[in-house]
Amino acid sequence: MIIVLKAGATDADVQRVVDRVKSLGLEVMVSRGVQRTIIGVIGEEDRLREIPLDAIAGVEQVMQVLKPYKRASREFHENDTVVDVKGTKFGGGHFGVIAGPCAVESEEMTVAVAEKVKAAGAGILRGGAFKPRTSPYSFQGLKEEGLKILRAAADRFGLGVCTEVMDTRDVTLVARYADIVQIGARNMQNYNLLSEVGLLEKPVLLKRGLSATVKELLMSAEYILRQGNDKVILCERGVRTFEDSTRNTLDLSAIPNVHLNSHLPIIVDPSHATGRRDFVETMSIAAMAAGADGLMLEVHPNPEMALSDGAQSITPVTFASLMARMNQLAPHLAKTIN
Amino acid sequence: MIIVLKAGATDADVQRVVDRVKSLGLEVMVSRGVQRTIIGVIGEEDRLREIPLDAIAGVEQVMQVLKPYKRASREFHENDTVVDVKGTKFGGGHFGVIAGPCAVESEEMTVAVAEKVKAAGAGILRGGAFKPRTSPYSFQGLKEEGLKILRAAADRFGLGVCTEVMDTRDVTLVARYADIVQIGARNMQNYNLLSEVGLLEKPVLLKRGLSATVKELLMSAEYILRQGNDKVILCERGVRTFEDSTRNTLDLSAIPNVHLNSHLPIIVDPSHATGRRDFVETMSIAAMAAGADGLMLEVHPNPEMALSDGAQSITPVTFASLMARMNQLAPHLAKTIN
Amino acid sequence: MIIVLKAGATDADVQRVVDRVKSLGLEVMVSRGVQRTIIGVIGEEDRLREIPLDAIAGVEQVMQVLKPYKRASREFHENDTVVDVKGTKFGGGHFGVIAGPCAVESEEMTVAVAEKVKAAGAGILRGGAFKPRTSPYSFQGLKEEGLKILRAAADRFGLGVCTEVMDTRDVTLVARYADIVQIGARNMQNYNLLSEVGLLEKPVLLKRGLSATVKELLMSAEYILRQGNDKVILCERGVRTFEDSTRNTLDLSAIPNVHLNSHLPIIVDPSHATGRRDFVETMSIAAMAAGADGLMLEVHPNPEMALSDGAQSITPVTFASLMARMNQLAPHLAKTIN
Amino acid sequence: MIIVLKAGATDADVQRVVDRVKSLGLEVMVSRGVQRTIIGVIGEEDRLREIPLDAIAGVEQVMQVLKPYKRASREFHENDTVVDVKGTKFGGGHFGVIAGPCAVESEEMTVAVAEKVKAAGAGILRGGAFKPRTSPYSFQGLKEEGLKILRAAADRFGLGVCTEVMDTRDVTLVARYADIVQIGARNMQNYNLLSEVGLLEKPVLLKRGLSATVKELLMSAEYILRQGNDKVILCERGVRTFEDSTRNTLDLSAIPNVHLNSHLPIIVDPSHATGRRDFVETMSIAAMAAGADGLMLEVHPNPEMALSDGAQSITPVTFASLMARMNQLAPHLAKTIN
């Protein structure tokens, strides 16, 4: 932690900050420059982070030196974490593919999609039973009925299940049916929900919030990890910008960013990131090339009839063609699919 | 709803969309321009919104004509909603002031702040008992103990209580102690939590999400209103931009925007919006001038020792001076404080 | 300047950076923490800023301690700069009002607007003769003919003239007719243009770029100031965000921000910031309350017929009513209009 | 163009808009819905775009149906434009590589880089002689001396030259030495400069502005194209967001976006987009996978000593290794390098 004092800080100002820091059992190093005095603090940065040093009179700014997350950091855990979901792996060169409809709409369509995505090579079936919808008047999901349909369809074709939980009260229920419990972008900072899924022994897919930094995504992962659950898969799904021709702006540089700073795998959801099925294939290939550890894709047998997100869903035929391209490219990008 | 077809759309493309829309019992009006064909749809836009028309082959874009919220809209409810919290009013020319520490840290400091903010003219005491913190290692609040302290301090000085709820499981508990139940920015799209507080008979303070549009804020209010709770106070608390000298960018134009489109009151939280106590007074005055229906301010007896957000808390002395200035200005801005 | 080394930096890494810094004639102070080594650099930060210290092996990050602007900073010039344009003053409690059409469309309308805004109390007439338009097919302005019309209309009613220059080749021409030479948002980082107007003896109105930070705005002002022209008026005109119901997001916290860090006056352009005439009055009042040193407003006798920006122009009647309200409020906000 | 009237629009309101539109020689089609009246306008949208229809009383919003650019659109020119710069091609499957130092610092280093990038397979040498720097106190480039050095170095190794022009007065000078004239991000909406380079017969590299949408980038290209210069290469270089661990946020979805809407080639500058040399390789590969038509890369023999942008420059050794990887991948991504 580095404390920069305002121009013209008096000796008393300096002493005041020094005393405050020392009272916490930490050491300081004062450096008087020509225009500013700087105080370096040595010791546990965590303890300092709780103290509003920037609220002390005479302090201009406080600079953090260390990363605020621990268990999520690569310094804490040097090697890539590989999350294995019934044989489908994410991380460490493994590229897992999660595919399925935005929402579980009916048994028939879920089974149809499951069969097709399995045939094309997906390892995990996705589908929402609890749907976070902007409008209260939109379809909210089939709830437990949807979970049952999803589980049955996945089991029939030997797929894993990935589905979202939105409420702390539903964590146990969802975990009963899911192999990967998903935390949606809107809940990335729903800390109670994060803590709750941190108690599960199941992998958690944590989506980046709509305007979250990569650092904040890792801080949210920290909430899960500290509860003892170290099977966290991060997911880049686009962030909000002024660009209005895509639903969000996919930030693929989040991939090398996460890989540099964390051991956790990160996958990409190009469906939500772009909101446009005509961009999904291209961005899927780009994501793999950027080093992603997998993909999450919306696949619907008839996007025109989808109860949600039809515009961004690809058909099983397109999905199969994309998988074929990715299988061809994977060896050149040092990736093994599923 | 207006559907724009791609350049070169064939008669079959047009017919396909027309048939799809008509099958929903709606009427269409086809207009063939020189370069594009446009299909206007007449009838219940809500029904159409659920259909992924933009997923139909040949469709270039779909434009919504109506606002997606109803109960929150001024068209639905022409006059300003005035939320009355034990005599402190928000809306319709009434300017309510909520003040207090970021977090309830102890009985002593809470009582001290309550006394001071009451004396200066605040109507509601704020204070977090459940704190959403970016880091799991930060102080998370005193929980029910904090609620008790807050309630007692408020009662002692005749103040109302405003405090945050973060978990659906805690709604009943928090509502027992609070006069206004607060939904934080990070939970603006926690739809289950919104639905839950929509069942209360207590006023709800709904903060704008970190990157939410005003329209989305109103959609989230809609979740509460449709449950039957029409005592919703909106809160502008800054949005995320690239500007890094303030914590967020306070969007005061959200005030006329909400007033134009909705009957709900909107207050401003300049503490979180700027993250800097040296900007709080100025932005409070500006908020009142922009037509805000109230303020929410962080006041701490000793910001340098605050357990959270010290840098953005003002002292009771500054708060009193700000209240004095606002009381002087209020009549000129057609506002009545508390 | 503070240099933070990567975790596990060796003695050789540290020595390498120290040697590099010392070779520039600067002093260092090395501090070895538990997890990181930090190197404080004492001396001319400017010299260091040119050296890519962050490109040196073993360096994790480089933190700047000082502000990168000098002449624009309040440390350099403690008192408010007051820019006086033929009696209309900006800064130091003076609130200057610039009003007029977006573009000079004809002599008739320009004269009509000039008369009305003068009567209502404006000090400066605005109007574009050179128009930066997103589309090359849009009206580009009357060029010198427009300048002549503007000058004549202003002179007739005793107003000053504020008009934009977009090209280094036109600086002399524009300066011949203008009392304030305006640099538009799109040219905020057109450094050659800034340097050129820095050679004028006329005041310069510098608009904040569409996604510029306040610090960058001050850096651009620095380009003008260092050429010897210290009559710079800054202008907040909204920044780009994801919010789509206003043209831009007006950042009123830029006002206390500039006032804290710089001695230069800052005015607000609510017309471009909101893009909506129904928000202009409210945001004008809010800007004055936030401490702005003036306003720039688009006024058009018949917005429905305007050749550009009609949707954000207010009528002379609305302008007069706004001026009346501001005149009433000014003494309560410690402002003197014009 | 579609005009949506406000709720409760009277017959007179409707007639007023209809009359206004008809007076422009256009046809209308009025559609009265349950809640809104909509007026479709048939004819030249360009003529309408100039009229502030949204300023007419009773109008709620105006929706554009057509793209505002013409010559840049794929509708205007169906096949990919391939820009050939002395044999290095951009577009239509050709992947051109531009590499070199951020700034031309000296003859020696320029020659050294030129030799290395040529050997590794680059076709064009980049280097700034006129540098747009945020600070007026930073190195501003060697000006014409820099152009001479760059030209000589490029000629010696059979490379083309790409360099930036910042001032309309320098266009002729820069064009004398350059094979590609570059318009930097800060000048993307410097319309006079665009018009000026539109008169050249040389290819123009147009960088996306810091907060420009893809549509605006294409509008700026339109300024060049309409002057008769159709050799425009677009460049994605990251946009501004709240994410602060990279200099900008690289928007790779701009590539399929441009390819869908325009015939112009688009390349990627991962150096400026990320600001971090450790992310440059990964994002270069991802850009190629996203369909980019080329790359622009900062290569410096000794980034630690660079006079600008050292932190984002890669070494010649890294560049050679990246080129080798891209050469291996290109056939699998249907690209031919240079």
C-alpha cells in the first residue's frame, strides 16, 4: 500500500498518517519528494485495505500494490485448475463445450437439442429452468419441472447438465439436478448466492457481470473458493459499452488476463456477448484462438419459435458445422475438445 | 412493433413474417419502400415481445414502439407517487433526506450519528447491517444485531430506518426492523429478491444498477409494483464509465428522465456516485436543482475510522451545513424538505 | 513515480531498474515488502514519464504520483482564472451565457435569435459556420459567409461571438470573426489544432471529448496554455455511456473535479449532453447548482425547421424563461450572471 | 424512416407531421395502433435525415430504417474490396501485416526494425513521424526527418510505408513518403482531414475512434470514399470501457460486423488495444481467427528504451515467433498472409 500526501502536507499531516498506520502494527517508510511525500506501508495489505486511509486529512490518494484476491490468484496456485465434469474438462488445454437452449421449454425440444448437441460433440447440456428476465411479464422458466426435463434429456445421451440458480433458497434444489451450477451475470455480485454455492461440491460456472472488471470477477470467484469449493469456471459474456449493434461487447482480452492472474479456467459465451447468431460462429473460433478453455452456446432447433433469446441461438446444423471447424483447428491451437 | 426486412426480401419472406404475426391474432400493415419493406404490427405489443421475430429469416431488425413497463409508467399513473415514510415524504415536491453511516459499526456510533442527523433535519436513518462487499475478507456487517442497533437509535430520535436486504431469506427479518427496505445496485436485477420485497407493505428503495439504463431501472421497479407494492423510491447512484477520478459517474439527467416516463420518486446518492466526500455537497445541491425527490447521504462521525466507505462519508458538521444550504435553496427549487 | 516489481523479483531485477532510473540523474528509494518490492523515484516526474519503465523486465506496474498537467493545474495557479469576453465573464463566481443556433443557417434567423437571446440576457452569440457532421451528406455550414452573418448579428445587439474552428488552415479566418474560438468535442485531441489556437490572443472554448477523462481534458488545455494563451474555458458536454435515452451522459461531477484540480473555468452544454430539449432547462439549473461557470445553449426560433440538432434546441421563449429562473437562483448559488 | 407519435397524439398532431413530410415530396403511410400512431415515410431517407422530425410537437421518437452510409456499405459494393499496397494485400482472404516502432526514433533503430520485420514476413513498415501525444511535453516525433528515415528504411528492405498524418497542412508531405496514410483514432472524426486524404490516390488506414461505434467508423470512411478514394482499410484498436487492466477493450466482434455491413477490409491493432505486450500475441491470433484482414503491430528492438509505448511493443524475436504461428494457422482460417 502506498499513500500519497497532498502537495504542501505538513510534518503534522505526515505524522498523523504514520501514527495511524503504526497503530495497526505495520511498518512505514516515508519518502519526501520535491512535490509530494509518499508513505510506503509494509505488512499485511489486507488489514490496511479495511482502513479508510484516503479519508485521513492530507491524503491525496492511496495506491494498492497487491491483488485483492488470494485463492483465485495464480500466485496462490501456480498450475491451471482443470475442472472435470463427468469427463468433460475445462482448463489446462482442455476445451469443454456446453450447448443447449436458452430456456427449457418442453421435454420434446430439450430431448431434440440434447441429441443433436451430443452428436455434434458437446459434453454438457445447458438450459434455463429459472430464467432471469428483464421483464416480469416474460417467460420465467419451468422451474423444477424444467430441471427434471433437463436432467432426463442429458442422462439419455450421456451429457452433463449446466443450469442457473438465482436464489439462495433454490441452491439445494438446483444442485440436485445439475452437474454445473451457473451463476448468471446479473448475480455476479450476489454475495450470499456466491457463498451458498461455495458450500456445494459441484462445479460452479460464474459469469462476468455486465460491467464488471476482470478483477471483480476474480473477487467474486474468491467468495466461492473461500467456502471450500475450488471448482470454479469463469465465463466471459460481453460487457456493456456504447456500441449498439451488438448486445454487449465481447472482451476476449479477458482470457489472457485471467490466465495471467488466475489458475481458474475461463470459457466464453458468444451468444449473450453478441446477441446475434450470425456472429456466434466467428466469435467462437476467435475465443478458442484467444485461449478460452471452452464455450457455452445457445442452440435451439427452431430459433424463430424460441421462448427467449431466439435471435442469438444457432441451429443444431450450424452448431455441428462449428464443432467440425473447431475440431479441425483445436490441435493447431493446443486445445483438446471435451 | 415495427419489423424491418432485409434489402432484397422476397415476397415469400414478407409473407412468412406476416403469417407468423397473424397466427398470434395480431394485425399487420405492410409498407414496401424503395429500399426496404416494413411491417407494422398492431395489437398487444407484449405478446409480440415474447416472439423472437428478429430470428425469422429475412428480418433485419425489430423496433419496439411501446415502453416495456406499465405500472411504473406515467401513462399508467399520471400523478406523482408520493411515498410517505412516517411523515418523511418523497415525491410530488417533497424532498426526503436519508442519512447515516455506510455500515452499522456499533451502538455508540450509530446513536451519535442518529442524534446529529436528526438535529440537522434528516428524516430517515440509514445504515447497513448486511453489507455487500467486493471482497469476502471485508467487514460484512453486524447482521440482526446491526438491525437492532439501528432501530433503537432511530426510535430514540424519531427517525425512520432505511437498510439493505441482500438475500430473499432475510426479507422478513429486515422488514421487521426497517421502514424502507433497500435493494442495492448489485441486486437491481436480482428478480427473486425484487419479487419478494414486492410482497411487503413497506416502501422499497431501489438503487440503479452499476450499468443499468433508466429503462431497466423502471423494469426492475415493475417487478416490485406488480406484486402489489407501489411504494417504490428509485435511487440514482452513478453508473460505470471510463472516468476514473470519481468512483462512478453521477447521471443527474436520470432525474428528468424518470420524471418524464414514470410517476415514481427518484432520489440521489452522491456518496456512492462520486466516492469522494469533497464532491458530496456540490452534487447534493445539483441533485436538488435537477429535481431529485430526496437524497441519501453517508454521514460518519469519524470517517477516518469508518469500517467501510470512509472516503465518501461526510461528517455530521458538514451534513448540518449542507442541510442549511438546502433548506435555504429548497423554496427556490419548489421543494419541501422532509 | 512508484515502481512495483513483480512477485519474486530478484536482486538483479531490482538493480536493473535502479540503474536505469539513476542513469537519468534521479534518486531512488527501495522498499522490500513481504510480497512485493517497491521503488520510489524522487525528482522530475516528467523526465520519467517518457521512459517506458513498465517495459522493463520484472516490473509489474508503474504508478504516477503527480498530475501530468502543470499550467492547467491549481497548484501552478492558485486563484480562479476569469475569462472576460467583452464584459461577459466566465469563472470566479461569474456565470457567462452563450446562446444561439447550432448552425448559422441564414442572416434572417441569426439576427432573430441574436435579438432574442440578447433580450433574455445572454452575453455571447453562438452559431456554427463550420459544422462537424457525422455524415458527409449533412449540411456542413455556410463557412466564411456564416462567420460574416454571425459577426454582424452579434455586433448589432452588442453580443460576443463564439464559433467553432475545425481545421488548422481556418484558425486565422475564424479568429478574425470570433471572440471565442471553439474546439469541438471531436477535436479535443487534435493536438495541432490546439497548438494553433494556443497562439491566438483570443479566448478558446475547449469541449470535452466524447470519451475523455477530466484529466485528459486538462491535458488538452495544457497544449493551448503552453503556447501562451491562458484564456481557456472548458466545457462539459456529456460523455458516452450505454445509456441510450439521452444522446450522452452529462457528467456534472466534472465541475467540482475541474475546480479542485484546475484554475480554469468550466461551463456546461446541456443541449449536446442530453440531446433533448425537454431536459435542457432542468440540466441548466443543475449545472449552475453544481458550480458551473456558465452555459452554452442551443436556441433556435423554430427547432422543427433547424438544419441541425433541432431536437435539442430550445425556443427563444423557453430560453427567456430559463434565464429568468437562473437570474432568480444565481444569488443563492453565489453566481453573477454575465 | 418511421415516426412514432406520443400517446394521445391528436388528429391535428398527426396531420402536422404528415404535412411536413409531404412538403418534402415524400409519401407517408399512417398507422393508428391501440396505443400509438406510427407514420412510415417512403422515399429518400437522406432528405429526411436532415429534417429534425423529432423536434415536431407530438413526436415521441424517430427510427431510422436505412444505414446512413452508402459507398461504405456492402449493399453499394457487394464484393470485398482488396487494397493492394505494393503487393501486400488487405481483404478478400488476404491478410496484410504492418509492423514497426510506435515512433521513428532514429535511423539506426528504424533500419534495425525494418530488417527484422521484413525477415519475419511483414509487408509494410509502420512508424510515427508525427505523434499525437496526450501530453505536450512528450516526444512529438521527428516530423519530415522521420518520414525520410522511414522511407529509406522501408525501401532498403522492399517494404511499404504506413505513417500517420494529423494535420490537413501535412497531407501532401506525408503522402509523398507514405504508401498508406494513417488517420489515428483521435482524428477519426476530424472531417476536414478525412476529406483531404480522400483526395489522395493512396490507401488510407482509418482507425476506429476511442468511443466510436462501428457505424460511425463506416460514416467516417464514407467521408474518404465520397472524395473518390476507395482504398480505405479500417482498423479496430480497442474502445474505452470501465475495464482498467488493459489500455482499451479490443472489440473483435467489430470484424464480423464490418464484414457484414461493408466491403472494406478491417485490420486489428492489438498493441494499442491492449496496451500490454504480454497480450499482443494471443490477441493477434484471435484477430486472425475472427476474420481480420490484417494486423498492425508495434515492434521495437528494445522496448525498455522506446520513446513511446514501450509497454505495448513486442521485440523482433517475439514478432518472428508470432508470424511463424500465424503462417501455420492461416490456411486453416482461409487467410493468405501478405
